[in-house]
Amino acid sequence: MVGLNRTPMYGSGGSALSSQSTGNPQPTASPQATPTPQVTSTPHPNQPAWLTRTDGTKYHVTENLNLTYGTGISKVSCILPLPQSSQYQDLGPASYYDSLNSAGNLDSSVKITVSPTTNCSQEILEISKTKDIYSRFLIQDPNPLSTVTRNYVFTLEYDITLYTVKIDFNKITTIYSYNQNTELYTNNTGKDGDQKGYHLDPSHQTIQSTSNILWSQAQGNYLQYARLCYDWVSSTENFTYGNPGIGFRYMDDIMTSRVCDCGNLSSVFISLLRAQGIPSHHLVLIRPHDQSGPYHAYAEFYLENYGWLPVDVTYKLGNHTGDYFGKVEASHTGAIVSSGVNLDIDTGLNGIQTIRGLQTYTYSYIYASGSSAHQNPVLDFSFSGTKI
């Protein structure tokens, strides 16, 4: 048998770069789409004093992945990322702050279905580096040489409340050194790439030289340095927004072209922060309220003894009167489904597969031994969101 892996190219907002298009939607990001928030939230007693969540807007989201394949394929693995509760969003009726320990756990209100169920198993797994979770649908066809066309539909349904999250920097009065002997620090600092290059590269020559200048200006203050990096990346003198949906690119390509979508603008910001040992990563999301530009990504960085702070350099680049350092708006954000790049996924076929990002789906398949007639799988992803 010959194992084949395919990762689709996702929509704008930065995600996995594809070697094969799969009919996935390729919209252009639209920062101007801003539905009116409906609900003002009361602070949870466990919520940190330096963070506020307001404008809670609740959606019912349905995601569908349609798989069609024919003769010659013995196994197919389909992966869908699963959202979790966080400081930015609540899954189901409970608040994230009721537990503060949602990593690796799927809210019971999330409904996962497959039709038909014949020869298909479903399992929820965790990505060790990021603690993101995903649903794996594994089809093992007992008669792969059959000429009958097979069709499966995998569906996720969930209710999610999205918030405007704002950091009150007046309440962050002391900046602490990082404990470098933690998993959090190790997993969110340093280079991140593959055999062809690095998507996050704090040692890149331009990143290093820029970092040294900004670090000197910040006088060794992590928070001030992060703010200077935000200003630098969001300056139209340094970057132009463009190429939405191209996927995570290598840092050499980014710094040469200086034309980036949200995922790659965030990559520059994250690389600059990591150049000074500040833990940081991407947040990858889908917007239930914006079908014209439903995919987005932004960054967050960690402050010791405080937590994760959001930063959206893309919106700042497009709106210099706005402030998106330590703030994300419910009207701009979406359901966060994964974080980080170069994620290790257990496909259930040929061991671990590393993909650049996980925003909609990825899949793998294996040809039947001795088969000469091959018809590659066809996948179609769609989702919808209704305000409730």
C-alpha cells in the first residue's frame, strides 16, 4: 500500500499551505464586517481583575465536511478541529471561568455526527504541543475495489458565545521574568518550521536586527517591547495586507515580499516576541457571523503571573485609529479552533502527520494494495452560524 497525505489550503487568515486544492472556500478577509453585539456580560468572580469580557454574542454553529471517494482506496482519515472554552469564548451554557481547566476537554453540548456510520469510527484526540483537540473520523473500507461511489458527511454543531476581551494595562503594574522551565515556555518560544524552512523564526536576520533596536527602545521591559513590535508590524511603511488564503509562509518569503495576510503578519509579530524569549503563538478561528471573510488569525503573548494577552496586528494595519493591542472585539473575532503552527496530528493511518495549521479540516488516505484504478477523495467543507 502507498500512503498519501493531503492537507487543503484554508481560507484567509493563515493556515496550512496546500499541495492540492480541495474546493475549500477561499474568501477574502473583511475587517469591516461588524455585526452589532447583543449582550453585555457581568464579570465572573473568577475572572482576573486586569481582563474584561463584554458584548457577549451567542451563535449556533454548524460545520459540515462532505467526503466522496470511489474505487481503490482502503482507508480515509478526516480531521476536524474542535473549539474549546477560553477567555475569549464560552462553549455551551457554562462560563470558561467556572472551570479554568478546559484544555483537552470537549463541552458536552458539542454534537458530533457521521452519516452513514458504516465502517467509520470517531475519536477525540489532543495535540500535545498546544492542548487543542480534534475529531478524527477513520474509515476502513472492507471492499476497496468496489466501483460504488461512497459518500460520508461529518457534522459538528455547537453553541458558542464570543466576547470583546480587553486588557486593563493600568492593573498590570509589575513585569516579571519568565520561568523558562515550564512546558508553556518551551512550547511557545524558539523556531517553528519544517524541513524546508521556518514559519516562526526569531533568529531570522531581519527579525533579529529589528528586535535588537526595539528591545533597546523598550529598555528591557517585556510589555513595552511587545507594544513596539505591534506598532512596527502594523505600520504601512513595513507591511501591506494582501495574499489572503495563501497559508502560513516561510519567514524568508514574508520578509522579502512584505505583503501578508493575517496569519503571516501575526507570524512576524510572534517571531519578534520570541526573539526576546516572550512566549507567543497564533490563534486560528472561523467567524460564524461573516461568510464573506470567515477565516482569521491573530496572536497572543504570555506575561508571567498574568496570562495570555491578545494582539491583532492585522486590524491595526487596516485601521490606525483603532487599538488592538490587548483587545479583540466580538464583532471581529470568531470561534477559535486551534493555536500554533506545525501541529502533530494522529491520522490513524501512517502515524503522526505534521500540518502547518488546522482551521477547517485535513485528511489522509491509503490506496488498496494491488489496486491499479485510483480515484482521489473529494472533500467539501462548509459552515454556517446563526445568532441566538
